[in-house]
Amino acid sequence: MRTRNKLIIGAGAAVVLTAAVHFSLQSGRQGGIGARIEVVEERNLTATVTASGNVRARRKVDISSDISARVTELLTDEGEEVVEGQVLLRLDPTRYQASVNRSMATLKQTQAQVAQVRANYLRAEREANRRRSLWQTDSLLVSRQEVENAESDLEVQASLLESAEFGVGQARAALEEAEDQLAKTIIRAPMSGRVTRLNVEAGETVIVGTMNNPGSLVLTVSDLSVMEVVLEVDETDVPDISVGDSAMVELDAFPELEFGGEVTEIGNSAIRPPSRAAGTGQTPTIDFEVVVTLRSPPAELRPDLSATAQVVVESREDQLSIPIISLTLREEEDIERKAADSASEEEAEDSTGGEGPSDPVEGVFVVREGLAHFVPVEVGIAGQEHFEVLSGISLGDTVVSGPYQVVRTLRSGTPIAPIEDPFGAGPGAG
């Protein structure tokens, strides 16, 4: 809000307050303090928590490249609807195709080596079998050492064959890895939705992220069928909110519309932990994330729109209520008492020297026979303009409802001259 507007509003408020007090004093001169009065009635009350935030899609996927390469084809535009598996863009595959070809050649080479080693193994096996057979037939034809040498050669060839087969597996894995890298030159839609962010153009080079350097965010695909509002709720209001509470959401982009929603998630930790503010000398603001899912969001809704939500935390039907401005605080000794009790208490205080100030008491001023009487009350939830009353007053009682300066300074036994609101404001004004 601009400074000029603030000054105008402040000056207007001062004029309103001055006029109200002046009107009250004029009425007071005519037989009592001028004050607005209101009859205690039953009303439907709703307690809300107001917070601001932004719109987001419940499900979205930020797509980054797993390889570094130049964009050769861009096949989508921001805002376009895509389906799962659709090709969105292509990266330059030259280097990765060459890696596939090299890995394939290596695989064929290792397979040829396996064939050669297997042939040597079969020859060593036949030689060992022949020498063992001859030695068993006639030990003079073949010595024991020759048989053992042939069996050792067979074991060596068996080990070489096993090693060659492992080499084939290694080459095949390298080929699969190269093919996987080549496949990543084609980026497809991971789900159906809308392209809500596109950060590259054809000819640009995308890079892979490292531990200290984030990679290129290529694009974002969002499912806009389910939209949420992420609110930042103060720590004092979070305990009042429960999953399932209803909410009304207003968007700055649609000032004349309201959207219904429901609380579906409440954060378990602060958005900005106090530890982050340590050493800055500033007291951190502790806010928690509360997610409200919108019912039947329109197609025009977009992520990141600013939103304000009123979460209904409690509601009451047909409950006794008083204007918020009527509730005030008084010290216990200022409450009207019976004359006898008052005299006895004063004597006791004189004799004991008093027990010090007591805690303030919440209450309202009830008008009876033209006089104000302070009555302690117990209040419940707070609506937009009224408090729920749990005890202390009855249906049909008349209470002082303003102006604020009168309620603030009023004392029991003061004559009241009812006035009408000179500015036509509601019972909560003052």
C-alpha cells in the first residue's frame, strides 16, 4: 500500500474516532454516556485461519538431462499438452553412437577370443584324454609325467576359457551402458500433462549436474488435473488446523472468484528452521507448510499464482454471541459487588494491607435499567465480528457494543444513553 493511501486511511480513522467520541460526550451531557448497545442473539459463528501462499500442481516432474549434449531438435512448446512417452526433444547423438559402435566391436572381439580359447580347450582336453588312455593301456608308451603335463594344460585352457567368457560379459555390459547413454539423447514425457516450464532452445547445450553444481533443468511437465495451494501458516495457528478442514481460496489473478478446497497435508517441521537464522541476529519467523487441495480447479489455473486462503477451523450454529468490541478486561476489584461484600472486603484489605493486584477478568457491560453493569463472561471461538459466549449472559441481554473508547473506560454503575451509529457501521465498528 502506498504511503499516500496509508496517510488518507489514517486521517479518516482519526476523524471517525474523534466524531464518535464527540458524539458520545454530547450524549453523556444529555443524561449519560453515549454508547451503542446491542441485544445478545444466537448466531452461526465460524472461526478461520487466514494465510497466503502459491498454487502448484500436486504432481509435476522436473526433467533434467542425464548427459551433456547439444539440443538438435525441440519438439514441444511451453503450455503444450503432452502424453506419456511423447518425444519432447532430441540431443546430439554423435558421440554416444560412436561409443555404441566401439562397444559393439569390443563385444565381437571378445566373442572371437572366446571361440579361439574354447578350441584350445577342446584340443587340450582331447590330448589329455588320449595320453591318459595310453598310459592306462601301456605305461611304457606314455610316462606318468606326460599325462600330468597334459592334464595341467587342460586346466590352464579351462581357466583361459572362463576368463574369456567373463570378458564377453564385461563387453556386453559396456555395450548396454553405451546404448543407455545413446537412448538418453531422446527425452520423452514421463507422464501426461502440460509443459509448464521450458528452459532450453534448439542449439543450446545441456549439462549434467555434479555435487556442487546443479545440472540443467530442461523442462517441467505438470498434471494440472489436481491443483494445490501451499500456504505458509504461523506457528500459533497450526495447532488449530486439522487435515480435512475446509477452506475458501482467493487468487489474485481471479479477484471475483472463490475456490473451495480441503486441507490435505500439514507440515511436521518449519519451512525455515531456526538453525538457519543462527548467527544473523534476527528472530526467525516460524511458519509451517499447509497444503489445501482445490475442488474442481478451472483449466485456466496455472502454477505459482498467488493465493490467500481462509481455513475453517471451527464452526458453531445458533450460539449466543457478543460483538468482539464488547469484550473488555477489568481488574477484579473494579467489578461491581454487593455493598456488604464490598465493605467487608475493603475492611479486610485495610487490616491485611491487601494481597496485591489480581488477574484481569474478561467480561462485558450489560445495560440494566439504564446503568452499565460489568459481567464476567467465558467466550469460545471468534467469528468475523462476534465472540461465542459460553457462560455469563443470557439470550436477550443488552450489552454495550461501542464506541471502543467508551468500552475501554466504562465503569459499573455508569448511566448509559443509547445512541445510533452516526456512520451506519455495523456493531463491530468503533
